[in-house]
Amino acid sequence: MLLAGQKGPAYFLVPVAGDVTMIDRELRRATAKASLRESWRQAVAMGLDQISDIEIDEAVGQVRRSRKRSKSK
């Protein structure tokens, strides 16, 4: 059962029979995979799937330098 609010889906109610831990793990894995697929779709839409490893490393370096400057203030 899907419980939805005004801003969209809020909770899934899933009947559980058996090992709750295994079902929880499987549900978390499925949710993570769906999130990853959405991230990939967004990256393709923004053209980010075309950048090189060097460009990625430089972008990561810029963010890290920016965060270090923010912490030191």
C-alpha cells in the first residue's frame, strides 16, 4: 500500500511474513538502485556523462578547496 501526501508518495506499507531483516535489506537495495538510476538519468540530461576522469577530479578538488576555506573562516 502506498500512502501519499500532498507532495507525493510518503510511505510504502509492505506486508511482512518471515525474516523482516532480509526484506528490509532488499527494500533498501531496491530504493538505492532506483535512486542511482535517477541520478544517472539526470547526469545524462545535463551532459555530465561525457566528462573525463580528469575533469571530475578537478571538480572534486575545487569543492574540497572551497570547503576547507569555509571551515577556516
